[in-house]
Amino acid sequence: MESRSLLAMCFLMPFLCQLHCLMVWDENSPETPVFFPWRQRGRGTGKGHRVKRAWVIPPISVPENFRRIPMLLVQLKSDKQHHGSVIYSIKGPGVDEEPRGIFTINKNTGEVYLNAVLDREKIERFKLEAFAVDEGGSTLEDPTKLEIVVLDQNDNRPVFVQEEFTGRLLEGAIPGTFVLKVEATDADDPRTDNAELRYSIIQQEAPEMFSINQNTGEIRTVQVGLDREVVGSYNLTVQVADMIGEGLTSTARAIIIIEDINDNPPEFMQEFSMEVPENKSNLGIGRVNVTDKDLPGSVNWRVRYFITKGDSKQAFSIQTDPQTNEGILFLIKPLDHEEQEFYQLTISAENEAKLSPSAPRPTRSQTQVNITVKNLNEPPVFLENPKVVRVKERLAAGSEITVYTAVDPDNKLTQKIRYSLVSDPANWLSLDENSGQLRARYLLDRKSPFLQRGWYTALIAATDNAVPPLSSTGTLSVEVQEVNDQAPVLLSHSGDLCKNSQQGNGMLLLSATDEDLPPQAHPFHFQLDPSFTELTSNWSLSPVNDTHALLQLMADVQDGVYTLPLWVSDSGNPPLAQVQFLNVSVCLCDALGTCKGNAVALFGSGTGISLTALIIIMSSIALLLVLVLLLLLFRCSRPGHVHKGLLADSEDDVRDNIFNYDEQGGGEEDQDGYDMMRLRNPGLSVPPSPRLKPPIRRDTPYNQTLPRYPRRPTDRPSDIADFIQDGLQAADSDPSAPPYDTALIYDYEGEGSVAGTLSSILSSEDDSDQEYDYLHEWGPRFRRLADMYGHQ
């Protein structure tokens, strides 16, 4: 028994050891798997060694947008860890390759961490390599592969490939008819429900005429009754949702236009009565009309008229007016009143297009026209009725349009025809009643509401002078043709252009518009002004489509605003062109294509300064400078005897009154101010003044006698400087009062005065020996001071 037990233990021990190695887990993180990736290779190199079964590390799945980071993904361990300390490392995208820093590994424990939020739409999986070396840097194991798969989340909303889908469908279509297909995309993983889309119609007009296949997005009809005359178009709101219709949603519009079929026959609404003169031919006698609900202007609406009964002599014919769809009845053979006085014609009408089988049978496609042959004076006849005239748009006022005349078959030699306007909706026509000449009263714009599809219709009456007078009416149809009278203009006259085009917008899209209509408008031709040859070396223009062109930089230019003259011409006959000035701000851009601000924006958005305005501004500045220069030369050339003002060199020449600050008195009445009216009006005469005692010199000693003669002020003091200068001259010529002090200017704050300080603090320090009795001689105002200081 003991030998058997020993033998069993020998067989079980290797198995248990191998099982233990395969199931090792990290003690510090019991939920994190620990892999021995290097066990997949044979330990020995000899041929006799047995290779162990290889381990395959399954991909490690990590959900995108996982934000609780860092996150421990896995722990790697080497089989040779018991031989010494092992240093682990990983390499690959997300570690040392872009994008860097997403994964890191603890070099001592082999723990691999996630350090950033992942986005499956950018990188779906990461393939890394793991390495194990000892402390000396020697490789312990061969590199092993480590794959990290990013799991998809529903973080992308489905988006329609276009905001509006348009489909066309004939009216009367049967249910199940395909109309159009809407399509959307989703950036999430197409192998998951996150990108499984479902389509639906969330809004349509009642009754609901359409349905959508929720899987394919195909829109089909579900009911009968599509009638263009009732509803011309349908607007559907379609929705797409992911997660098999339960996730994120987006909407778009589906416009379904119902196209016309000939399902409405023309119908007469009344009978007609007309009169024709006898012995006349080739004249229009009247009009008949029908009602047709089909699309106006189409073959389903245009009508052809036939005389089916009552014209045994083939004396009548009928034609269709292409503008009004009316039938114009003509008399082509002369009739005799005595032979047959009354004719009854049967007129039928049908469309140019074949009537649809689904259309109701017409009930009133015929009518009766009663024609009476009159044995009276025959009215004048317009040889052209209707008369078609074509004129150019913007026909000048007073220009001749046409001469619309009629003839009177009764007596061409004696009868006179006068013309008058019966219908002139816009009061545009001026008619000569004698000659039938028509002129334009004013300029009629082609966009006038009185034009119908470019046609203007008027009715002209021609009346003879018989007794009683007879008249007839002619229809004048004037086609106002488009002319090329407007040159194209740029929609925007300014824009920004990145100097470093690889960082932003290196091209500027230009567009133009023209008030004319095709074919007098686009395609436009953009061209740099050929008179500026230097432009072609720095700039280039290339067409994009009929109305747009691309402006590109061809060379390296300095930052700033450039005014480029461009020629924009249309495709009219003849073509019109005019120069346009484009203000381009060239600047350095950041990675987002935004200007860094070193180009000065001299012009506002959408506006620029034309070359003419710039020349006017510069000319005005130059003229202003010339005027200033002439003024300076004039002032410099004035006669030398003209004295400058006292404050001529001062920047603060306020020209205020001169106050005596060296005396104290009784308020405003004590201010012997200088008369400012004398300064502002030096030409005024000096009023006579009573003789006063001469002014006292304030700078004389207290014991000095008064001046021996009076000092008279100047007769025309033109400035303060002149007034003071006169006083100084009077003082200089007075021998009794030499200038003991410096003349001070109290209305100007200057520098460098030799006068001492007036501060009472400093004065009190050295006036102990000062004699103040002389203050009595200064008048009553200073006696108080003399009493205070004179007897100390």
C-alpha cells in the first residue's frame, strides 16, 4: 500500500504544479487576471525537450468613454521572476507612439493601466508588445503581444446625408409607387445595435398619403387620390433612430412635388354672340374661352379650338392666343347680309396633350357661337390682331413702340379713323389718335406687376367717323425683353485670407450677383485688373461655378490689408463689366484657421473704401496741409511793429481779466479788472475819462514821492502785453521812481521768477526788524496792517 501511494503521489505532483502555475492571481488585486505570457514558448533549445502548450492572451476589452481612470487592465508576470527582480515594459501605439500616454505599466509589478478616455470612432484597438528584462538590462523573455479592444457605446447620433430630400410623383399614382429614398449614417460600430437604424415619418398632412420602409428609408404611396389641383406638394418630416429605433434620433424634411397629368378637360362655361359686317374678310370678330384646371402654360393646359359645325362656306377660322389660351374667331371670307343674316357655329376644344384615362369625360367641351351679319357701316379692321411687338427692357420715356393701325373697308378715301386706348393697365402707353403711333410714357421695369411672364397686353380701339361711328378693338401684346443693363457686383468687398494656408483658410471664395436675368447675367467672369501686372505674381483667380471664384495667394506677402481691383463681367450681349475693389486682410492663422490678430482690420465687415473715395480723402488732407502752411507763412510775414500777446508763447492763453492779487479789499468791487471788451474789439474808440490822479508805483519805496506827471494809458490797447508794456515804459521814463522790484506777471504761471516767497510762514522768520509804517501811505486799505505791525 505504501509503495502504491508513493507511486500515485509521483504522478500527481507534476500535474498539480502545472495547474497551480496556470491559475496564479495577484494577491493585491484578486479580480485582475495575472498572465504568464512567456509560458507559450519552450524553455529549452534542445531537440529532446518537450514544448509546453502555448498560452494565448485573449484581447482585453475596455469600453469607450470610461472616465474612472486610471484603470487597472491586467498584470503580467514572467516565469523567471523567481530568478531575480524583473523589470516590465510595454511599447506601441498609446504608449510611446501617437497617441502617447494612454497606457502605462508598473515596471516592478507588471500592472498595465489605462490613463485616458478612449474613443472607438478614432481608434478601435491597440496592439502593444510587452517586454521583461532583469536589473542588468538582459532580456529574460521574448516580446509578447498584448491587444486592447475598445468596446463601442452609443455616443453618436445618426445623421441624414442631407437636410432636405426632394421627390416627384405624377398625380393619380397608385398605392405602392416609389417616390424617393432617405438615407442616414451613424458613426458607431455597425456590428452593434448602436448603428442599427430605423426610419419613420413623424409628421405629414392629413390624409396620410405616404409611408416609409423603416429599414431602407424608401417612401412610397399608400393611398389613391393624389390630385395636383387639390394639393400641389407634400412636406413630410422623417426621423431616423439608432438602437433599432429606440436610441438617438435626427430629423429631415422630405418634399414631394405632385406633377401634372392631363386629367382635366377644357370646358366652355357659356355661349357667345358676335356680329360681323357684310362684304368684309380677314378680320377678327371675337374671342371664346374655356376653363382648364391643369398646370397653366403646360401642354395639359393649352387648348386647340375647332369649328365642327355651322361653317358650310368655310368663311370662319379660329386660332389660339398663346398668352391667354383663348380662341380668336376670324372671318376669312366676305359675307352677304341679304344672302344669310345669321350663322350658328359649333366650337369644340381639346388639349394639346392626350387626355388621361383617369380623367372624367368632358361634359361641356363644345359651345355655340351666334354670329349676326350686319348690313351697316363696317368698323375699321386691324390687320394684325393680336399685334405682337418686342421692345427692350428700360425703354426710355417717349420712345416709339409701334404703329398699330386699322383699315376701314367701307370707304378708305373719305372716312377717318381715330384711335383710343381701351385698356392700358399700367398707363404706360401714349397713343396718337390720328396715326395710331404708340410711345412709352415712362420707363417700365421688367419686374413690374403689370407684366405677365414678360408680356404687357393693351387694347386699342379704332373708330371711324361714319354716322353712327363704328369701332373695333385690337389686342397689342408687347414682349419686354431683358437687356444687359446691370453689371455684376461682388456680394462682399472684404475678407480674410490665411497667410499660412496649411493652418487655415488659404483661399477666399468670391461671389457676385447681377440684377439682370439670364441669359444676361451669369456665368460671371472674374479677372484681376490687367493694368496692375504685379497682381498676377502674388494672387490668382480660378472659377468655381457660374457665380463663384476662388482667390488664392501665389507668393509670400506681408501681413496687412490689400485692396485688389477685380473685373467682374457677365455673359450678356454685349457683356458688361466693372471694376470691383476687394479688401483682403492677410494674416497668420492658428491651427483652427483663426487670425492671430497681427493683420490690422481697417475695414468693417462687408464694406470697403473704393479707390475714388481714397483719392478724395488724400486730396482733402493735402489741401488742408497747404492751407495750414499758407496760414503759417502769412503769420510769419506780418509787420514787425505788431506785438505778440503776453501769452503768445503759452499753451494756456485763456485771455482772462487781470486781477490785483497783491491787495486785499472788499469783494468784487475791489477788482480793478482789465476791460476784456477792449481785447476782443480793439477798434472801439476810447471813451473820455475824467482826470484822475496818476497811478501809484507799487515798486517805489514807502517814502518816495508821487510821480510828477500823470501816466496816460494807451489809446488802442490790443493786447495785455501792449497794456503792460505801456506801463513799463511810463515807469522807465519816471526819474522819481526807479524800478526797485521785478515786474511780475500775475495772469501767467511761469518759472524762474526772481521775486521772493510770499509765504507768511517764511516771512515771519526775518521780518522782525522790518518797518511797516510806510503802509499808511498806501491808502486806507493798508492802514489796518500798518496799525498791526507798525509800532512793534
